[in-house]
Amino acid sequence: MFASEILVPKSYILRVYNSHYLQSYTSLVLDAHKEGLEIFALEFANDVHFAYSYSYDPTTEYLSFVDNGVFSVDGVLSDFPVTASAIIEASCSL
């Protein structure tokens, strides 16, 4: 196997319309997992504009990638690791 994991911008997984609302998810995470690859999303931050669908709440954004009922990325790369860690830890304890 050439690779065991991939790191992609979050917009490759959940795209956002120009109107700042979310589009439906892409098949990237499901396809990667089907091929035995772990997938990590990057470009998370608490202090930048993100999709209106998240109601300006970074918690909602992180959860849409790690606990959405359809897929879950294997990890995230964030400018605010304390926020990401707390949210992921809480979602795992549910």
C-alpha cells in the first residue's frame, strides 16, 4: 500500500455554497474508508467565518465532521486544538 491516510481541506468533504450555506457531503470520507485509508480534515478555526448552517458555532461544525450519523473523519487539524479536543472527547463519551 502506498498510503495509509490522507489529509484534505474540510471543503473537500462538506462544500459550502457562495451563499455560505452547506451543500451535501461528498463521498470522499466513505470512499477513503472503503479503501482502508484514514482521513483527516484541516482548516478548522474558531475565529473565521464559516457556513451559516453552523449558526456561527464551531462545536456544530466539528460535530458535522466527527459525529454526523453518516460518516466520521479520523481526525481534524485545527488552529484551536483545545476546542477540537474537547468536542471530539465529548462526542466519543456519548
